[in-house]
Amino acid sequence: MLNSTTPPAAGATRSAREVFTAISGLVVGMFVAVLSGTVVATSMPVIIADLGGTQSQYTWVITASLLATAVSTPIWGKLADLVDRKILVQLSLILFTVGTVIAGFSTDTNMLIAVRVVQGIGVGGLMSLVMIAVALIISPRERGKYMGVVGGIMALGTIGGPLLGGLLTDVWGWRSNFFIGVPFALVALVLLQVTLHLPKPARAKVSIDYFGIVLLAVGVSTLLIWVSMGGSQFEWDSATSWILGAIAVVAILGFVAVEFFVKEPIVPMSLFRNRTFTLSVIASIAIGVSMFATSVFLAQYFQLARGATPTESGLMTIPMIVGQMGASIIIGQLVSRFGKWKGWMITGAVLVTVGVSLMATLRYDTPFPLVAVYMIVLGAGLGMVMQNLTLIVQNDTPPTQLGAASSNVNFFRTIAGTIGVTVMGVLLSSNVSGYISDRLTGFTPTTPEEITALESLASGNVPKVAELPETIRKIVEAGYGIGIADSFIIAVPLAVLGLLAIAFIKNKPLSTKTAAEQLQEQAEESAIDLAEAEVGGSTGTIRVVDGEAASPSTGSVKVLERDESEREN
């Protein structure tokens, strides 16, 4: 039984029911993370307006969480190669839940940003550790089928989140959004304790790259501060700008240098020798920008450019999630059945490119049926590519580096999404401000409501569009429509780059062995090699392993034997 204290033997074949039982806690944990993130997506404009935040702070509420997720993801992944993975999953879920609850009591935007960092650290653990745990339980060939279903459940959380968040916001207020996931988190913790049993890492001694962690956090944080505040809080050609840019560059280069020499690097540079990993990272960058930008700016588009309520905004995002959920489930099943993945990923990358290009044409009065088609196209592309990128990396990575490889794909996707959302947010703020200022030039208010609205707009705070006078409301909606569309232009060349990267990934067949089985085989081979070496030492025969003849995919090693006397001659 799966809920025994020891995992099944590596060679044991599990039924679909047993597999789903084993990953049930992981699925619920991921559902909590997705639900808690999407439930506030539609209410974020209301939250920022209620807390008196600016467009810049709106962006930072998003990027603070993404930054913490990005920085912590490779750390969680590296720890998964060194210490008990089950404990790490539970710890990340607890951190995320605590951060989410505290966020519900936020009194200003700065407090919300700070607490979102705690949330992000927890999400970083869940996103990387769940994929690692699944890889240990399910072989790459079968993984597509199960991850397609998991992706569908996650998409259900993504669909239900905006709808539920909009309803909660309209009925009980936005703070209730942060508490809705707590019961699910408690259920997930119980399921993880009862059903999840993973093999423990072989290495007993843990060596953590603290210096690398600090350099990574400083470098990425400073880069985002420089990008988001440059041109508004300080001039680009100023001492502050040059200092921040220099700190970011030095810290990031220092991090790269450190990773070459430390015993257990967060981002092992040896991974980049693997063509599949390197090209997948490039593709992940494009997918990250498209994915996070869509989730962040669609809510703003519907509420600030089309005047929708949070509930209506949630309903309007359904086509996007239906496309993503349908593609994730259907393509996952097809990948597992036929073992073919590349054609689907190229198709998905093409759809992502087309989808973001269509998003760049949005206006405040674009007919909604057209917007729905745009969302379905983009959602389907993301559903085909996202999970399969991690799948093919895991399929082409030694099991001893599984945690680092899996988490680093997510890391680069998240960091690219974070930087992309920050840059797009800066562009959005600038474009909207310029457009509204141009249209209001010479405008003379005639009512107290118009005077109040102009004062609110002048403060730079995110407006409550529904409360604006009709004369000003149309200008604001048009400004946000154009500004959000222009922001998506940044994602188009990145999507093309991602398509090219996927096209050059080697079409390697999916393995039928789980990571746990591969680790057990390696341990058995090591024991055999050790025994044969001991026998060889007593008989005068030396076994010499030709490293160049080793096959990473098969684990076979060419062994040359020569007599001790021949070595002496």
C-alpha cells in the first residue's frame, strides 16, 4: 500500500489509482498555491485602490512575489538533492499559507508587498518540489498523462480563482480572498503526511551555497529596482542609476563566478553543457514573460480598460483558462500514449507567438468575442509548452541533478517573467500617464466630481474607474487599453526566440524509468563495480573505466581490463 511507511520498490509497477493517491497531497498543495494567487488577480485593482497604491506599487505587489519565487526556486531545488524532500514540501506549504493569511491583514501597500515576499518563497518551494517529487514517482513516458490531469486541476483552480475572488470581493471585501485557501492548505498538509513517501537523498552531509544565495538575491533585486524606478524615481543618466546598475552587474557576475567553485552550487554551471537544458531555459524565458504578463495585465485590462467589476473580470478570463486547461490535459494524454512531444511543443510555441501578437492589438472597445479568441489561442499555446519543458529536461538529466535541473528551468521562467512584468509595468504606467495627460490637455472641469477625479488621477494612484465621471472615464479606459496592448509588444520577439529554441531541442525519446528507479540502478551498479574492483585487486587485474565511452542515457560504461604487469611495463 502507498500509505505505508516505506515507498514501493523501484521496480514495482503502480496502478493509476496508486499514483494519484501518492501525488494527492502534492496536487492539493499546488491547487492551494494557484487558487491563492488567482483569487486575488481580479481584486488586485480594488486592493491597490483601497490601500492608496500607485501603478508602480501595483507592479511591485506582483513582482515582489515573483522575485521571491525566482530567487528561492533554485535554492529549494538544490536542497531537494541534499535533504528530505517531503519535509521541504511541507515547509514550503506552511510558509506560503502563513504569508497568505498575514497578507489579508495588510494595512498599506508596503506591508502587502513585504508579505508577498513570504508568499513567494513558499510558492518557489511548491513549484519546484512538486515537479521533483512527481519525477521520483512517475517515469517520463507516463508523466505526461498524469501531469496533464494535474495541469487540468491547476487550470480549474485558475478558472475558479478569479470567479471566486470577484464574488468574494463584491460581497465580503477583498481581504476574504486571502483566507479562502487556508482549509485547502490544511487538507494538503494532512495528505502529504499520510500519502507521500519519497526516497531520501543519498548524501548525508549538506553543503549550502550561502554566498551564492546572497549574491543572487542582491543582483536580481537591484536589477528589478533599477528597471522599475529608472526614469521615474531617478533619471537614467544619474549617479543613482549608475550605482544600482553597477551593483546588479557585479553581483550577478559574482554569482556566476562563485557557482563554478562552490561544492554544491545553486545553479550548477555544468547543466549548461546539456543542450536540452540550455535551450529549454531560453524557451522558458519566453514562456515566463507571456504567462506572467497575461495573468497580471488581463485583470487590469478588463477592469480599467473595459470597466468590468471583479466578478465580471473573472468571467471574462474563462476563455484563456479553458484553452490552457484543454491543451494541458489533451496534449498530456497524447504525449504519454505515443511518446511524441516535439511536434506538440513547436505547435504550442507558434500559438504563444500568435497569441501575444494578437494581445498587442487590444483596445478598450475591441469586441469581446475577438478578445476571447485571442485568449484561447494564447492559453492553448501555454498549456502545450509549460509542463512539457520541465518534462523534457527531467528526461535528459541525471537523477542526481534532478532537483537542480527542474528548479532552474522554473527559476529562469520566473525571473524572466518578473523582469518582463516589471518592464511592461513601467511601460504601461508611462504610456497611460502620457495618453491621459494629452487627452485632458485643455479640459475644464465643470462639476465637483470631475475636479475630484482629476485630483485622483494627478496623484498617480490606480483609479476606481466605475466612480469616474463619464467624460473622464472614457479617456482613462482608452488609455489603459492602448497602454496594456503596447506592453505586450515586448513579449512578441521573446516568443519568437522561444519558438526557435524549442525547434533546436534534440528529439530524445521519453524514458520509461522513474528517477527513483534510475537512482537504485546506479547504486546497484556502483556496488557491482566496487565488488569487481576488490576482486580485481586480489587477482592482479585492474578495471579501468573509459569515461568518454559512458552513455548518459543508458548508463552503460565501457570497461577495459589489463593485467597489473602490463601497467608496470
